[in-house]
Amino acid sequence: MDDRKLEVLRAIVEDYVATEEPVGSKAVAQRHALGVSAATVRNDMAYLEEAGYIQQPHTSAGRIPTAKGYRLFVDRLGKIKPLSAAERRAVHRFLSEAIDLDDVVTRTVRLLAQLTHQVAVVQYPSLNRSSVRHLELVSLTPTRLMLVMITDTGRVEQRYVEMPAELSEDDVLELRRLVNEQLQGRPLADAPRVIADLADLVRPELRDTASALARVLVETLVARTEERVAVAGAANLTRPGNFFAGSMRPILEALEEEVVLMQLLGRADSNALLTVRIGDENHLDDFRETTVVTAGYGPGSVVGHMGVLGPTRMDYPGTIAAVRAVARYVSEILEQNR
């Protein structure tokens, strides 16, 4: 495909997204400085239609992009529409005011929905990709402790531990020092092997206690690896101009299932700065008329993904820019709070 045909496709995508109307050859020739006649544009459109990049929705109408056409448009997107300086300042200020990780995620998902006018989904930092920042042991009674684990991404897990014998304050201090010496800074994926040796590292009278603590640690670090997601902006699917050939009900119902949302986010390439999946590329029946734009975020390495979901008729340059910018700001905030 030559550059002119790509320009014709770009013009059709941009005009259809802007006007919600099928685009004709005359409109393309008049609105875009392609330097060719409407007849030449018509020939190029015939080629694009035969190749499956555009289609005629009904007789005597112009053409609209297909999922294949949107895919080529995104792949050849030369310029991303950046956020304005005012938008960047507002994003940074809004996110920097977050008081903890839950607040960061809540603000992020609301912000993405507002910026893109689409459904926003944010995965909480995955325990599987996190490291231990600190472990705190708090004595509640002589035989009951509260274990608090804080990861390098700010995620907090809390458990109660029933002890087989009464503990003194010095015993608790010793156990706290031991678990932090052994686990602080370690990736959670390495934790089970380290935890297994805890009982061998304490004095004999604390071994049963250390074993009980180890069991709860394993449960906290390993068993509690379920992923959490936040969603906002579902009402955006019903905005005027958002068109789905079928019913939106299956999409709205699927958005209530965390497993489905994790599948959508989980298909993102962890090593890619940004992933755009269009139509059938989502491999989920309820989302074959949608586009999902996702980006990884994290302090130095990816610990979770965020993204937006909407119809294939989407402002791709603006949506991509918003998702990329918000992911970068969240990464910076997590890095500052490590």
C-alpha cells in the first residue's frame, strides 16, 4: 500500500470518528490536502474496501473503517496527540494529592474515564511482581499478633496470627527483626523459600512460634495473590456516538466480573509501553466490537496494568496519549514513595 492510500485511510478514520457519519470520496478530497481529485480518492477507497480496510454500511452511503482498518491506522500512527500543558498539570496535581495506594488507584481510574470518555480499568499492583518493603508485628494479646506487610508499591496486607504460647515484648521484637532481615527487599516470588527457614533461625523456645508465623506469612505472601481491579466510567458506553452493533448488556455484565477484566488487562505485553487491541484481537466474545488500550506501570518495572475500553470508533491518538501519560505519572508517584 502506498502512502497516498494510507493518507486516505487516515482521513476516513479521522472524519468518521469526528462526525459519526460514513465518509465519501468527495468529502475526503475537500477536507484533506491530498493533492488529488475525488475520482482518484474514489479509486483508492475501492482498493481499501477490497483489501478489507473500509466497508460500506449500507447502499448509497460513504465508507467506514473496519477493525482491520483501525489496526493499520494505529500501527502507522505517526503522531500521538499529547495532553495540553494545562491537562498535564491537572493530572499531576490530582494524582499527587493521593494519600495512599487505594487513593492512587481510585483517582487514576476516575481520571482515565474523564480524560478519555471511555470505561477505565486499573489493576492494583500485583503481589507477584512486588517486593517486601517492611513487615510489622503488633502484639494484640500475649498470644495474638497482627502481621502487616507493606510492599514496595504501597500495597498493604494485614493478617492476624494466633501464637502457640505467650510472647513477651522482647520475643515480638526479636521476631520482627528476624522477618525483616530475611524478607525486606526480597521479591515476593522468592519469599516461600526464605520463610521455610525461619524456624531454624530462632532460639529453640521460639521455634513453634516462628513456625506459626511462617505459616501465616506463606498464606499472606503466596495464597493471597488474587488480583484486584478498579473500574470507572461504565456509563460512558451509553454516550451518544458510541455505537455497538449488538446489545451492550453483555459488555456491561462482563465489566462486573473481575476475572474478565483481568483477562483483558492480562493480555497486555508486560514489556510493551502500550498495547492496543481492536475487535477480534481481544479474543473474548463480548468484546469483539471494542477496543482496549492498556499500558503497564510501576516503579522501575511493571507491577500492574491500566487501560480503557470503548467502541472501535475511538479517538485513538487522544486515548493512547492519555493512557500513556497517566501510566507514567502513576509510575513516578510509586517510585517517589518506595
